[in-house]
Amino acid sequence: MDKAIVLIDAGYFSKVLNALGRPNIDFAKFSDLLCQRANSERLRTYYYDCLSYQGYKPTKDERNRYIAKRKFVSVLNRLPRFEVRLGRLSRSGDSFKQKGIDTLLSIDLTRLAWRGIIQKEILVSGDSDFAPAIREAKLAGVIVQIYYLKSKFTSVHDELFEVSDEQFEISKELLSSVVRK
């Protein structure tokens, strides 16, 4: 049986979940479902995210968000074959921007493809920044699937459709079997 990895862009996936009514999903079951649909065994899931922002003198709200996010990351890291890869959150005025996430994901996408231990990579994202890494993974002989949601709250760049081997839309029906009861 083929081996696969799942790469989840947390910023994108949280928008997907928000657009679909914020279902409380089991991330391990979700990853296993994607691999099952790819007729593959899941080697590992990589989840790319940032901890919540804390200023030099954090407010109570900043501390609470940071602690909640830290707990969430800890829960994910305890799941079987699951690894959270953290970037950092940068603040500019009232807006925040993730730093390092695209780089970490792109490195893993290419590095794991060229190691020859997997046959498929399943990417949950809509970001065209991953197109060069997808092309590189395909050169290594890996089949790259993307999972996306097209809605007014999320987007998927056309370039991802052009470079990926297979594309699947995330729906409420898809998630229904992995929702926590």
C-alpha cells in the first residue's frame, strides 16, 4: 500500500472550518480519511500554525489566547503520527501576519518527496505559494492531491489546480464522519 503524508495549512483550514459552520473535528480521523480516499497509509500529518501573539507586556486577553493555543497545539502533538510545525506571528499595527509557515510547509513538501519513503502528498491549502514545491515533489515521482473549499470566505488559487495531480473539494459531507460527538 502507498504511504502518504498530510500537510495542513492551519490558517487556511480554520477559514474552511469557519465557512462550514465550525465543526469540531477529530484531526487524526480527518487525516486518516484523506489517506483512505487516496488508498494510502498515513505516515504522518504535519500541521502548520503559529502560536497566538503576545506583546512585550502581554494583555490578559493576549495571555489567554496564547495559553489556549498552546493547549490546542499540545493536544495535536499527542495525536498518533501528528506533528505541529510552528512559525511565528508578527504584528504590524492592528493586523497580524504569519511568518515562516509557507517556508516550513514547502521544505517538508519537497524534502519528504525526495526521500522516497512516500508516494502521495495530500495538501490542505489554497495558497499558490506552494506551487513551486508541488512541482518539485512531482519531479520526485510523488502524486500531489489538494483539498480545498471554494466559498466567499476562502479561496483556492487556480495555479494549484494546474500543478496538482488531483483536486478534491472539502464539504460538510466529507467532514461529517470526522466530527467529534
